[in-house]
Amino acid sequence: MTKKSIWGNIRNYFQPVQETVTPNQSQKLRLSGKELRIPLSGYQEYRIEMGKQTLILSPDPGIVAADNKSPCDFILFDPERYRSGVAHFQRLSPGSTLAIDSKIEYQEQVFSSPRDAFRRKFSVSHTGDSLVFRDPISELGTYVSLSGEPLEIPERVLQRRATLKRVLDIFGGPLEPLSPTDAIAALKQVNALLMRETGHRKDALGNPGGVLELPGNVTPVIIGDLHARIDNLLTILSQNAVLDSLENGTAALVILGDAVHSEEPGRLEEMESSLLMMDLIFRLKLRFPDNVFYIIGNHDSFFHELMKQGVPQGLLWEKHVASSRGDEYKTELQLFYQQSPLLVISKDFIACHAGPPRRKISRKVLVDAHQFPDIVHDMTWSRLRTTAFPAGYTRSDVRQFRKGLEIGSDTPFIVGHYPCSIDETLWLNVGRINQHHVVISSRPDRVGMFSCFDGQMVPQVHPVEALATWLNKQASAATPQDTSTTIES
């Protein structure tokens, strides 16, 4: 017993004392050298000051569940960066701890003053009913205070609701498949845009080629296979100032193909959601012609051999498109497939749907890639070599690909197409190939993406909600003359 007490006393000596406090609006709590437990009451936002570095810890209950008082996520961000455009952040979920640590990959991209942030050993734990703030280094001043009054609905929710309302305006009404007349008109305009798309070089025949080059002055937002999950696309658009940045021209949304064909059990034959997905993408392309881009995938076709669990999705897609939209739309959609690029290149990354060509290439060859069926097949169908797929591409293929494009070995190569497990949305350094990443954006509960901060391609994950249902419910209460009056705020 004596021995236990001695060790217990030693532990207690080195462990910081925890205090429970309920701060008022004017109170600034010094955290250094101790723990502070702050009980949660409503949707409170916290300001954390670390020398030159200021952070905001903001509640993120989501749009659909915003009126629910159950524990919600928080996000930690630098207001200097986060509120000026697409930016990096950290997520804190109930039952977890978020630590600021220079060893955590990509965390540095959150901060405008990373040195001041990393000098401390700051962490915050979410117990469900309270937040526990820690900074064991007593000589450095770390302060926590409330940032405004507790809100019934968090500011982030109000902002996202307003953003979704703008998506509804861009689409032109409730999120449901367009009429054949409207759909054909939109697709024809998109195909006309592809003939003069920014950064999309013409091939030797004068048609849009296989390579899209992004300008260096925009922040890329890269998402993988959506597979008809409209809520996932709405999540990306309404999070992290993505739509705002498309509107002001500072971001580029890049979809790496396979936006169509549901993978939900029991819905593999359903094609209406695929029509709606492409309708929304085409509307976005028309609104932001220089900032929304689509890279072709293997499901972007009418191939009869395209199967999913024995369901001929390519054939069913062709039949559904023809029966619901007519032959003219089918012809225009086929033209869209033929004119869309296979590869996107920027100073910060390269990306395609599936994998690299399995032979030597150059940028000029890839511009003319639509004339080479083997290259098109590799870049839309291939996957990493495994014991289950011995015909896949290898580390040497990726190296050869980078060399042919005259880019460095440290340039990230991002693909979609083939998930590496059944329960994640993105994977880093896949196949032990440095800077070779996979993103699949069609998970039912969360959606992965990549964006670029401080010259680094950074992975991000957002939780997914039933946003289309919520948004259409809001729209259904609106009059035809003014849909804006019923979007809740």
C-alpha cells in the first residue's frame, strides 16, 4: 500500500491540476501549466491565443442535426486563413483528443504562425458534455476565452445553409433530374465550352485533348468517385468556403470521374440519381466554366462490359439515358465523354481517374491520348498491382509516368477508381509509393478530398448528411417567385 501511495503521489505531482470553470464573455483564462474543464452549454465557440497564433474552436453539428442538443463535432482553425477561402482545419469528435504536434503530418498547414503553435503542448479533449483544455508548459502564455454568446444555431450552420441555397439557385430549382429539353440544352452548352476550355489543349485533330493544365493561382479541390451520391458533392460545395472560392475565382473543383452509377446495395440498377448528378455537375460547369473540371473515368461510358456485382451498369445507363432523355442527349453525352480530359496537371500535383499508362509517354502523347486506346484504358481502368490483380501498375510505372511528364518524384500523383479498403475514403502513399494517393468520395458517411495549402496537397474529410432531402424540403415550401424566403437561417 505504501509503495502504491508513493507512486500515486509522484503521478499526481507531475499531472496538471484540473479545474472546472464556466467562463463569462469577458473572461480570458490562462491555461499554461494546468487543465481547464469547461462544461458545454449550447453551441459555444472558443478563442485560443498562443502568442502570435490565434485559433478558433467552433461547433460543427451539421445542417440536418443543427437543432439537436446531442454532442457534436468541433473544428479547430486559424480564422486568418479559414475565413478567407479554402483552408485546412482539424476536427474534434466526441470521445477524442486533438493535440497540436509538429509530428502530425499536414497539421502545419492549419497555422499562420506554426512556430508559436508548436512551441506549446496544447491539446483539447471532447468528453461529450465538456471540453478539457491542456497546456502543461507554464512559462508560455496560452489563453482560452469564449468567442461571442452561445448560439441556438452555430454561425457555420447558417453559412452552409446559405451556401446550399446558392447551389439551388445555380441548379435552377429543386434537386431533381432536369426535363429532357433543359438537360439537352445544358449539355450542348457544356460541350461547346469544352472546345475552348481553359488549359485544355487541342490534340492533333483539333479536338479537346487528354491533358488539362490548371493555372497556378487557384486552390485545387480534388474529389474522387462520387457514384451518384449527390449529398457528398453538396457537402464539398457547402464546406470550407469551396463555393465562395469558385464564385470569386480562387479555387478549381476537379472531379476525377465516375460521378455516376450507384454502388449502394440494392440500387446498382437505379440510374435517376446518376442523371441528377450529371445535371448538377453540368450546371456548375456552366456557372463556373474556368473553375469546374471533369476528368473522365471508366464509368463515364456506355460500355456493355462495365459490370458491378454482375449488374451491367454501362448497358443500363445507355438504355436509361436514351429512354428518359432521347437519342440526341445520348449523342451529346457520348461527345462529352470523348472531349473530356484524362489527366489534370498543375505545379502541385498530377491526377487521373485510375492509373498511369503502362508505356513510355510524353505530355504531347497524352494530349493526343484519345487516339491511343491502350492509354485511355490504362488511365480509366487500371489499378495498383496486387496479388488479386497481378496485371496492375507498379512503382516503376508511376516513376516512368512522372519522368515522361518531366515532373519531380515528390509531386503527388492522385487517383480514384479503386478503394484500398471498404471503410475509408482516402489513402496516402499507396503501395508504398511515395506521394501516390487514392481518394474515393462516395462513402455514405464521409467524403474525402485533397486541396493545396502552402504548396502541399493536403487530405481532408467531411461528414456527410442527407443534404439533398433537407434542401428540397426547404425548396418545396418556397413560392415559384422567391425560393430564398424559406431557406432557414
